[in-house]
Amino acid sequence: MRTMVFLLVFMGLTVGAWADSVGDAVDVRVRTDNGRELPLSPATARGNNRKVYAEAIRGDHYSIVVRNRLDRRVGIVIAVDGRNIISGKKSWLGNRERMYILEPYGVGEYNGWRTGDDRVNRFYFTTAADSYAAAFKDESAMGVIAVAVYPEVRHYEPSVGLFRGQSGSAAPAAPSMEKRAKAADRMEESAGTGYGREEYSPVRTVEFEPESGAWEKIYIRYEWRETLCRKGIITCGRYQPPRNRMWDDDGYAPPPPWRH
């Protein structure tokens, strides 16, 4: 399979500690342009799926940073709000979608919707109604950053004619009109990703044959702080943490009770 690969991103990109990251085959984190790492709160998941919540701040431009932990190349299909970030099409995270390639132990930074071989339009947190997905009337996966990991097949002969294929997964049935109407009512209060300013970001095409199944799928559900508070994902309000008996008491030794 041929796909797009960042040449100037995973080569020499430096990253700090990976405390706020998720994933086993790869590490994924979300970083804003001011250097802020989105704190991640775990959610229930099964099998090779990893799910976390993250707090989004309105107007922040952000990047998805991925580190390959394997000793071979991997292809990564990335979808934001349910749209493939290279093609802009609705994504099912399939192995025939357009994907980026990471070298063994390489790191890539993906910060926008790809509009050409050397251009992207930046990701930024905005309302769902203002999002790129909403422009296509698609709120089916709003507020989710998804990464599917496909290691390269070992000992293969390059295949031909698979570039820009369709997903191997069957598309689920379209939501009912009632469900769409309810979703539309929530568009203004939900978070989404906009189609921001244009930036220079060169890539080139390489040969790559992914394995048939994803080794891992990572889902980051980003929400406004007030939504995370309301859902109980993070602790907000007047909550005060309990005092630590070995940290907070800086007094002197009192006499034993029988001395009183």
C-alpha cells in the first residue's frame, strides 16, 4: 500500500516525558501550541481499545503527537471527529484508508487537516457547530481523536493499486432523524475541531503494506471542563483534598494524652 509519510516531523522531533500519554504499541498525547499537555483521564475499554478523556480549551490550536514503540514501521490512521485527517473523508479506521507512517521508535506530530503535499490547515478546539466535521453534516463521532495502529507486514512484496482505498469495515446504518435532531441540539455545547489557519508541512509518498487488523485503537474523548465536571470525570467545585498526615502537619510534638 502507498500512503503519506511525514519526512520532517518524526526526524529529529524532540519530546519530553510521556506521563500524559495513552497506548501500548504507540504512545499518543495531545499538545497545544502553548506547550500544554492535555491531562488524560482513563475510561473503561475492552480488548485492544484504549479510551481516555481529555480537557479541551476553546480556541487552542493543538497537535497529536505519536511515538512508535515497536521495532518496525507502523502505519497510523488518525481520525478527528470521525474524519480522516489526510483525506477528510469519514473514517472507520480501516487499513485501506490513507495513513501516516512512523519509522521504528520514531515520533510524529500531526497538527492539521492535510490539504496538499506541503500544506495543512490547523486543528483548533471550537464548538461542534463550527467544526470541520459539521461542515459535512457529520456529528457521528464529534469530540473524539482516534488512532489505529497497523504494523508493516514482514517479508512482503509491495502491493499495487491500494492507495486511497476504502475502509474494509462496513459502514453502520445512518442515525435516525430523531437522533440527528437531538445531536443538533447539543452542537453548541459540545467540543469539536475546526479547520484553522494554513501552514507549511511537507510529506512524500512511500510504499507500505499494513497488516490486515489494527494492533491497537486509541480513542481520546475531548470535552470542555464544565462537561467533564458534570460527568464526574474530573473533580471540580469546592472539593478540598484530604489532609496528608505526613505532609501537612508542621507543628511540634504534643505531650501524650496521659500527661494532660
